[in-house]
Amino acid sequence: MDHDYIEQFDIVDRYLMGKLIVEESERFEEHFIDCPQCTDRLQTIRTFRQGLRQVAQEVLQEKSHIAQEPQWFFLHWFSRKTWALATCGSLFVAILISIFAFSEIRRLRHERAQTGKAASELQRLYEEQQQSASSTEQQHQEREQSLKEQVQQLGEQLLAVQKQSVNPAKGGRDWTQPDINLLTVVLESVRTAEQKEIPEIKLSRTPMDFVISIPLEGESKYSNYQLTIYANQRRYWERTGSKPDAYNSLVTRFNSSFFLPGKYYLEVKGLPSQDDSTVIGNYPFRISIRNE
């Protein structure tokens, strides 16, 4: 039992009036034995109550004696005792007000301390949330910057491939010369393949050339075609002005280092004019690396 608990529940007054339960009374007695402050307060209140009790007894005795004395003595006694009783009453009221004010001050101090702790905790939580939001924003910016760098690298690779298209070992170009040892992959349009499995192009880990051939299936009204390869819904490679070979196929040569493993699809458009084009077909395929 501590002083905050004693002040909050008026333990001293309730103890002197005998209104505490046995357990609370024992706990308070164990406390005030070693507490000079509580001992002095008990003694002060006991002395004050004994004084009031003694004054009350004297008043009762004087009243019984006054009934047998002359009227003038009664008036003299009434004046002296009335002032004494009023003084004691005023002192008692002042003590009660002081005790109440002291208890109220302690309570307000306790509430202020609790409010300060709550405000400090809210401030700490707010700062943690701010730090977490800042860290999340920084991570988002870092990921965005990384994606931009990857897109830039792919764009640079695409430009390099387009510039080096005259060299069949470093990019894609129209190919019309036969090569016995060259891997040739024939793609079918999803328009005619009817949900067939996506063809898989298995490449060696060592850079190698291979050829993608696209039969035009009787299409002959266009003299030029545009080939575009997409990866992850983004344009990966594009060539305009491709012409069919003697077998009415569009043949393009690539180097394996140009592709990463994954899914792609190739879109073919016929170009009757610069401002108009018609999609001939879409040709999905998958790139994988052989375990060697």
C-alpha cells in the first residue's frame, strides 16, 4: 500500500472511523508502522477528534449546570463557550478543506503524469510511423530507379542490335542464305494453331545463331512487313521492311545472347502504306537454356 492509494481512497479517515475491511486495515497498519508521515497524520487527527470530543462533553456539562444558575451567568457562559465552539468548528472545517485540497492536488498531479506518459507514447508511435513511411518510400524509389535502369539497358541493347543488324552474329536480320548447321524454328500463328502448345526454343549457354521462320500461309498482297517481338507486354525488338523469301516466309536470324529465358510473342503486320497496317498474325514462343 503506497501514499497514492492512501490519498485516493481516504484510508486514514476510514481507518479512524473503523470503516475499513480487515484486510485493508491490516495492510494500512503494516504501512504506517514504518511511515512517519502517516503516523503523524493519524496522531494529528486523533488529537483533534479528542479535543472536539472533550469540548462537546464540557458543553453538555455546562448546559446542565446552567439550568440551575441565574440568567446573567448563562449569558456570560453562552458568549464564552459559543466563541470557543465556533473557533474549534472553524479549525475543523479548515483542516477538512486542507485535506481535501491536498488530496485533489495529488490526484491532479497523478493525472497530469499519466497524460504526459500517454502523450510521450503517442509521439513515439508517430515518429516510428514516420520512419517506416520514409523507409517504404525510399524502397519504392529505389525499385522504380532499378526498373528505369533495366528499361534503359534494354533500350540500349535494342538500339545496339538494330545498329548491328548488318552483322548476323549480333542481332536479328533478314536471312536468305542457307546454313546446314543453323537452328531453324518455324512459328505458327495463334490464329491457325488453335491453342497448340507454345513452341520452345532451347538455346545453348554458348552464344549461337538461330533462325526464326514465319510462313505467310498464302498471304501475298503485301510486299513489306513489320516484325515486332514483345516480352512482358513491352516491345522488345522491331524491324520494318522485311520481305518474304522464295517460299513466301519471313526469315530472320538472331543470336542467342539477344534473348533472356522467358515467354515472347512475335507480331507480323502487312504494310500496304506508311499510314496503314494490318496484323497478319501473332506467333508466341518460349526461350529456354539447355543444361549442358
